[in-house]
Amino acid sequence: MNVLVIGSGGREHAICWKLKQSAKVGKLYCSPGNGGTAKDAENVELKVSDHKEVIDFCKDKQVDLVVVGPEAPLAVGIADDLEKAGIKVFGPSYSASRMESSKIFAKELMGRYNIPTAAFRIFDNIEAAEEYIREVGAPIVVKAYGLAAGKGVVIAETVEEAVDAAKSMLVDKQFGSAGSKIIVEEFLTGEEASILVVTDGEKIIPMVTSQDHKRIFDGDKGANTGGMGAYSPAPVIDEKLFDEIMKTIIEPTMEGLKNEGIIYKGVLYAGIMVTLEGPKVLEYNVRFGDPETQVIIPRMKSDLAELFMAVAKGDISDQQVEWDEKEYVCVVLAAGGYPGVYDKGKTISGIEQAEKEKAMVFHAGTKEKGTKIVTSGGRVINVVGKGNGIEEAVINTYRAVEKINFEGMQYRSDIARKAIDRAKN
Ligand code: AMP
Ligand code: GLY
């Protein structure tokens, strides 16, 4: 089969890297792709928001399957349009994608099906929001209801900070219509983990567990980012807790969607907070996580193309997914200044040396410039290593990290530190 992957991050490079290994895959395209996907696939410049352009490309190149990496194209119904044109697609429909594109839809669904999540209220009016924030007190969480490129969540330490966040969303329209309604929710404490499952709408195949590192600096300090590193498995989720998450969160979510007439085909990602009262949903994503994918996909021993195609056809009942038992770690190398303003066009050195250290290097914000690879985004490179045990995986990963350099490069030096501490205790 010929496959088109949509996206340009580390997630899409990891997906392309794995699809390329499948004997079932003929031609592999990535749009727009990055400096890494250029090696594993053919990068193509498509205007992804123009669904007709994507459909015409697929027909012209006889693409059998489209894999949609990010949420934005799904939120505007690319899966529906591709299906209507007779092209198979891995990624949920417009209505199913509301699980991510509308936090109100997701919260209300959780409410209807008793899925544990933070207590919340929805507001479109600043006076009412402010009154509620003052009544509940801080810490408190303010979220834009729509897609805000990962920037729409404010964890407010003080009431004033929360009121300011609500104002900038509702009054100053910081996120445009995505912030025309806000969710003010209870601040949850605990350890976070990412639970991803692949589903055809009926049957569920769980992926291995993973954990992300959202903050920019060591010790979980500084601003929230798209994710500065990850590891898999997540030791906070033991077998018993995993079963509880499946029974109290994932299965009721799928049942709820079905009950509302929504067939969910693709990957469903639940961001979970393990609280003293049990696991609760922080958010749903309708796509693979980034950088979680960079540690999940390399652990997969089975054929990813076959799995994606089975989901796209709506029947995964004959799919078996097997996993490598080793531990995997991903360290994200980011541009100086990220997640704020940062420079682009810096030459990256040492990628081949890092790969010689038996690490995998998945590109994110990179592009080819002549014979060089240069930076072109905030999160630039993902270095993924493995080991027998988390400590060995961390050592192997950082050994490879040290080979890579570009001006301004920053990364966290404590990825998986919590997992190592947990393994020791
Ligand atoms: P979200 O995009 O909703 O996952 O939020 C981004 C990040 O903000 C999460 O990964 C958490 O680290 C944090 N967060 C979101 N909601 C809450 C909450 N109710 N309590 C504590 N932290 C939260
Ligand atoms: N790593 C978090 C996300 O993909 O949303």
C-alpha cells in the first residue's frame, strides 16, 4: 500500500520510520514532513487545509491510506472528506475529534458517563467566571475550550492570576473563538501519565503506557511546553491501576461515544492524573502524543501499517500488537528561547554520531538545507534510547544526546528521573 502521513513533528518522523519497515508499504509520503522524514519518506508540500488538494494528490499517487498526525486537520473534518472520496484514513471524524477540539464536549461527555475528571464550570461571561474563581480560590485551572496549540491551559497559583487568564481569554480574545468559552476547573495533584489506545470504534487495543515532561526546565519548573521528554513504560501505572483506568475511563468513554452515535476510529489519548482518589482525566487527545509516540512506536514489534489500515477499514478484531519489554527514553532538544521566541536556521551537528550510539534520532523542527540539517522549529530533535531498566535507558539516551549540538540548544537533564527514583524505592 502507498501511504501519506500528515504532519511535521517528531511524532510523524517516528511514525514514518516505523511504516517504512513494513513490507506492506510501497511508496511513503509525508506532508509537509521535516529533515528526518525526508530520509524515510518523500516529503511533499501540500496545503493540508485544502482537502481537495490532498484528495487529488492521493488519487494521482494512488495513496491507499492517509495517517493524520496532528489534531488541527482532524478538527476540521479531513477524515470525513477523505472517506467520502473513497480514501482510507487513520484518524477520527470531525464529530469524534470534538473530544479534543472542544473541551466542553469532552467534559460534558465525561459528566454523562460518570468518567472521573476534575470538577468544573463553563463560562462565557467574565463577571460570572470571576465570581466563581473568587469563591473557589487558588490554585485553580483556567482553560480555553477550543484548540489553542497547547497554550490554552493556565494553572493559576493565585486568584488574581486566574482572573487575568479568564480575562485574556474571554475579554481580550487571546485565543480568538477558541477562548470564547472557558472551563474553570479544580486543580488536581498527583502524577501524570499518558494512556493511548487504538480503536475501530468497537474493539480497543491498548498501547504501552508512557509519561511526558511538560515543563521546560529540570524539576518540572518553568513554562508548559509541548513536551520535553518521555519514557515508556510509566511505572506509576501498575497492572491494577491500568485495569482500573481501562474500566473506569477508557471503556466508558468508548461506550459513551458509541451511545451518542459516534464511531471513533483512530488513536484516543487520555491524559491522566493519578490522584489519591484514583485516576482522573485531565484531557483527551484524538491523536498520538508528542513526544510519547517517540517512545511508544519503537517499542512496537508488530506491523504498524497493518494496524493503521485495519483501523481505517473499521475492524481491528484480527490485530495482535506485541511490545518490546525494554524501557525507552526520549529527550527533546529544543531551540534556545523555546517555548517563547526562538531562532531558526542553526546548523545541527552530530546526528550521525548520536545514531552510532545505538540511539534513534527523530527529527521535529528541522529541515534540509543543501547537505546540512538546520533548525526550523521550537522542538528540534528527539533522541530515543533504550535499556534493560530505566536507568540504563537514561544513560544510553544521554550518551547520544551529548553528540548533538546546535547554537542555543537546550534540553532537560532529568528526563525519567522520577521513574528511576521509583524503581529504587
Ligand atoms: P491539558 O492540555 O488540558 O492536558 O493541560 C496541559 C497540562 O496542564 C496537563 O498535562 C497538566 O500538567 C496540567 N493540567 C491540566 N488540567 C489540570 C488540572 N485540573 N489540575 C492540575 N493540572 C492540570
Ligand atoms: N505530549 C502531549 C501531547 O502530545 O499533547
